[in-house]
Amino acid sequence: MDFIQALFLSIIGLFGFGGTVAQPATTEVPSVEISRSELSVNSTTTINMESTRQNNPEANKKVQTVASDDSVMKEVKTVSDEISINEATMLVAGGCFWCVEADLEKLSGVISVVSGYTGGDSENPTYDNYSKDGHREVVEVTYNPNVVSYEEILIYAMKHMDPTDDDGSFGDRGDYYSPAFYYETDEEKNIIENLISDVNDNGPYDKPLAIDIEKKSAFWPAEDYHQDYYKGTLSKLKYKYYRNASGRDKYIEKYWGNDTDASLYWRNKNNNKHSNTDWQNFVKPSETELKSSLTDIQYKVTQKNSTEKSFDNEYWDNKNDGIYVDIVSGEPLFSSTHKFDSGTGWPSFTRPIDYNFVTEHDDYLLLQPRTEIRSAIADSHLGHVFNDAPVELGGVRYCMNSASLRFVAKENMEAEGYGDFLYLFE
């Protein structure tokens, strides 16, 4: 074992996050909405979620690290203006807290999300009794208001739930699964009221919003096995089955399509941004054409999932203002406003320009599972995403290959057809 461990660590140190072969786990699921309780009825099935949940506090422990087996974080600093450490907390209810937690943890500026209960008459509620005592499933969001605002989190949460259902959420029925936004101050209450009014007047829903507006009360964290359920070694596949079968993602796609970020399109003066662009009409060239148009390392990285050398690539220390686009298609991917020096020797970002511009895939090439990042249109291999960035930057590090990217300087963006993204620098 000592030799194997030493060999593995040597490989990690030499190649960093390593090349990947995308092997996403797939599971056929029924189209009918399904609830967590229904999944737990039959204790003999392999999808019995309630009775077979892993109870491993260490596996589910919410820790933001500054180092991992894949890299060593050194002297982390932002390339643009330094972001001061600042924290605030809020509560959000949007149905099953597994799903709400999983979605909100992807939002840049969110430091941590904890599943739990609130609103009932009893103290220290448990999963067995919280609904009987009047509690509701919620998540507590800790965030950096210098990066993401209270309202932006509400918008993002709303887009990832059914905000029109006052008696549950998808296959899970009962008030304890119904949507609610919580406030502490009159200002926050006004933000909620104005947001609901705005969405009712301009939004895509067929029915008015049924989000309860509640005064924030005591929050009780749920049991350890509920935390980060979507990441658990044993629970990850069960979570995917439950989420797919619940109908949540189909509902989100129906009303929002790919517009699932923390903004409302009718508020944006560029309502038609990202349309009629060359990269949206991209048709992938043949292998022969790609080999002739790309350098050897660009071809190996984007098409064969290889990894370039750390500290020996074009953009790892680029500090200029601009955006990074796919080397193959030209589709926009990352911005210098989200770039930071991770000390790893690869270009590192806290988030993509838009989460819909990239796709995630499970990668099992190394002993430790990782999440591969690919471009949404060209399907180029870009790199991996890790949960080891500083908490004040959101805790997420998109570790990319320079060979997959082309940098477009801010002063050239308009001329090259990327003027719609100049808002990033306002």
C-alpha cells in the first residue's frame, strides 16, 4: 500500500488534475413524478432512499479546504480587485432540501449551504418529527454579499423550484415542502415582496407565485446524513434517481430553459444577448480539420482529454481584462473578473460567465473521482472543478487548460462580436 500511495501522489504532483475520460453515471428513470417517501416504501429495492442513506458524518462534513490531492493552493489572491471577507446568512425553502442545497452550492458567492428545519413549535427537530411539529424543510445559506446579493440568491432559488405550488414540491406533498422566503429586516421583506410582484407581472409562470413570506426564526440543522447528500459516495446515484424522477429539472427547463442564472431577463437591457452569434451556430469540424487547425497540445487537450503542464501554459498568470472563449468554437466561457491566482499553475476561475456555458461530467480516471468541465457547444474538454477555493471567493475553483481557451482582450471584445459581455466590466 505504501508503494501504491507514493506512486499515486507522484502522479498527482506531476500531472496536476490529470487527463480525463468523461464517464457520466446514467440511470433510466420513469417519467412520473416521485417523492422521497415513495422511494422509501419498499425496503427491498435498491432505490430505497430513506432506509439506505449513508450515515457518515465524515463523508458529508461541510468543510471548505484550501488544499486537495489534486493541487496545492498557495498565496491565493484575485487578479482583479481584492474581495474582502464578508458573510451573511439567509433561509430559503424550495421543497426537498437535498435539491435546494445542491443547486445553491453552485452559485458563485455562496460560501456554504446547510440543510435543516425551521418554523415549528419544537426545539431540536429531527427528520422523524419535524413535519408533525410544524417545521418546514429549508436551507441556511451563508454567502458573501460582496459577490452575490440577497435578491440574486432569491432569484436563483426561485428558478430552481416550483414557486407556484403552495402544498408541496413536485412529488413531495405537504406544507413542510412548500416554498418560502425568509427575511430579517424590513428591507429584505420589501425585496421579497417586490420580487414576487415583478415575477407575477413579467415572469413565465402560468400561475401566480405561492411563495410564503416568513420572518426568519430559529434554524435547526438536519442530521449529518442529509448534508451534501448529492455528493455522498453511496447516496450520489440515489440522489440523481430521486431528482430525475421528481420532475424538478423538467419543470425548470419548461419555464426557464437555459436561463437559470441569478438574473431576470426582462430587467436586462440586452434582452436578446447571446443570440445570432457565430458560436451559437457552430458546427464541429471533422477530426482531420481539427488536427490541421489546432496545435498538437490544443488537439490533445480539447479532443483527447489530455492535460497541459502547470506553469508552462499561456494563461495561468494572465492578468489582463477580457474573456476566455473556446479555442474550437469561440463560445464564451470565463471572464477575467472571476479569475484568481490559485498557485496551481493553471488558469483558475471562481465560476464560468454563465453556468449554462459549460457541462459537468463524472470522471473516474484517477483513484479519486473528479468532476470534468466541458464546453456546452463544442464539447471541448476544458479541465475540472474543485471545492477547494478560498471561502471568500465562493469555495469553488474551475481549473482550466490554457490550451482549451483563447483570450479576447476587453478592448477587442466589441470588434470580435463579444460586446454583449462588456457588462462584466461595469
